[in-house]
Amino acid sequence: MSTTRNTKRYTKSQIRKSRIRAIVVGLGFLVSCLSTLAVAQRVLLDKIIAIVDADVVLQSELESKIRGAQEMSVRENRELPPADELRQELLNSLIIENLQLQFADRVNIRFDDDTVNRVLQDMATNNNLSFDEYVTLMQESGVYLQTRAEVRKQMVLQELQRGIVNSRIAITDQEIENFLNSETGKEVLSADFFVDHILVAKSATDGNEVVAEKLRYSAALIARIEEGEEFLATRIAAAQEGRHVISGTDFGWRKADQLPNIFSEIVEGMAIGDIEGPIEAGNGFHIIRLAGKRGGSDQLMNQTHMRHIMLTPNEIRNEEDTIKEIGALRERILAGEEFSPLARQNSEDFSSVVAGGDLGYINKGGMPTEMEVVIDLLEVGVLSEPFESSTGWHIAEVIDRRVTDLSQEYARQQAENALRERKFDLELQNWIIEIREEAFVEFIE
């Protein structure tokens, strides 16, 4: 039997050890009694192979890990280390996992069944199956419950690591400035483009009249698209017509410099939905449409400055009374009373009550959808009718609207995210080393 323990926690560890040993003795007694009642021969159901702080690692857990590693090595045609080395490596990983799960339990990180189901739904979609079909398949294979448990466990571990590690990472203003000025930073922050594409092919043997005809045909395709015909439908229809060889490339999301040279400068000046062409090249006439754009330095944001009063039904005031009261407040404002004092006295939105209901400037998409629908239709200076959101009943007024350039803020946030991602893995390993060194671990031979 080998033992590792941290000196400064030795007394607490001894207490945990004695409790776990009591559990071990109890389990042993129970197994012995059950075996005696069933048959004279004892059957070992499972075995504790390590005590880890207030929990244990079982032989069955290790064997499951080993089987999984062996199956993966066969699938990936990858050689495994020697058996003893593999066993120790996987046992250490189980100990680290166990410590993290104990930590997550102490800070109350949990995920309900609906959240797990959403992950399983994504897994089903990725396998071109419905949720029910995917569940049935797993049940028939005998892995449904194990899969749910594994999904839940991985979600807990990811949430714990994200919270703990990010709180340990510090990004300085100087680091952000250095990143923004670097070639890597400029590359990371440059825009991504999604380009739809049609090619009317030509060959070296085409005469002038044929080339001119293909140019006219390309222009006619553009006209059809500009008149409302869907871009990809136009490409399919043109290919089916058979007048010329028609093709297209699925570029996916790419930086401008990752696109063909004849497109790279053009797309940077295009707005989403713009059509460009015919663009002549050696292989034919190209037509492109900018279907999407994300990132980049151009970050103009629609913002709305608004204020509101919110009331929420409760044990004293039911929903009907709440609607009447919010309506009465609206009438008082329309009759001449000041909005701000009424909000301070009555609003139940504690984040804005001190400011007289003023929410300041809110970015597009920054408020609940049902509220944003109402606010988007509200004219500046007009008091809304009472309306409901997920948080309660409201009356609201738009004070101002503006378009703000958030390019600098966006760039700095993207730089911080990139730097944080760079540091994450190293800081995660540092944290894992720390919790392992501080833990009480005893191996049971």
C-alpha cells in the first residue's frame, strides 16, 4: 500500500481516511453476508482501489477506462503504452476527475435532465437521427444510462474548469495592445466572409463569339438574381439548362486573403446580399454574392436609450391586479406626473429603480425578445401600452436612438478572448497539479 498526503492537511485527511475505512469495512461485511446467504463461495462484486479525499475510486471504473482506451486504440489504429503504464495513467486521470467532481459538488454545479436532453438532441442531429431514434438506438445497445451520465459529468467538468481557470487568468492592457498590433492579432480580428459562387466556364478553344455569348449569359443570370430569384436555385437551373458548363464552389467561411485573388479585394467592399460580376478569369465568368460576414473592425451597433416601470405578480397582487396597477401608473404619467419619481416609488426592477427606471443605452439584442419587439416599434418620446415580458408587466418610453461604432471595444474584447484561450490550457494544468498535491490519496492494493 502506498500513501501520498499533504502535510498541512494531514489531520483532516486522517479524519476522512477513518471515515472511508469505515465504509470499506461496511461494504466488505455486506458483500460477505450476501455471499454467505447465496452460496458458500464468495463473489467479489467490486473493489475500492483508491481513497480520494472524501470519495473512492472503484476497480470497475478503472476497468471501464481501460476498455475504452483499448477500443479507441483499435478504431484509431494507435498503439497503447504497456499495460502497467496504461493502468497507472488512467488511474491518475480518474483521481483527478474525482477531485474535480467533488469540487463541483461543493460549489453546487449541476445540470438538470432538460439540459442533458438538449445535448443528446445535438448528438442525435449530428448522427442524422431524431432524438427518439437516438435514444432507442442507445437503449438497444445498452449504453443509454451510461451515455447520459457521461454527458452530465463532462458538462459539470467543463463548467467547473471554465469558472475556476478563467478566474485565475489575468489579461493586462499592455498584453491586449501588443496582441492588437501583432500580425496574429490582425489575422484573428479580420472579418470572415461567406461567398456564394457561380462559374460560367470557358475553354481555351472558345472563339470570340462564344466568349461574348457566355458573358451575355452570365449577365442574364445576374439579372435573374437581382430580380429576386434565389442564388443557388439560379445556379442549379442554369446547370440543368445545359447551354453552358455551369459550376460553383462552396467556399464556406473564409478570411478575404483565403479566397481566390480575383475575389479577395472585391468582397471587402461588399455588403451582405450584394452581387458582383461577371468577373472574368482564365477559366470563365464568375458571379459572387456575399451571403454572410462576421467579425472585422466595422462594428456599428444600433442602441436604444429607454426607461421603464416593471411590476411583477406576487402572493399579495395577482396578475389581474398587476395589469390594473401598471395601467394606472401609465395614466398618471399621461396626466402629467413625472416618470422618474413614479419609477423610484413603484418599479420592481431593482437594477434600474434608483435611476428612475432609466436603463441607459441598450445594444440591439440586449433585452428580452418580447420586450425588444415592443420597443423597436415604439416612437421616441411615446409611452407604451402595458406589455408583458418573462420578468413581469411593463410600461416603457424610448428616450433616444443612435448608431454607435463599437469597433475598438469589440477588437479589445476579441483580443482578450484570444489571449485567454492561449493561457487556458496551461492554467488548467497548473490548477490540476495544485488540487492533486493538496489532496489525500491512498492506493488500496
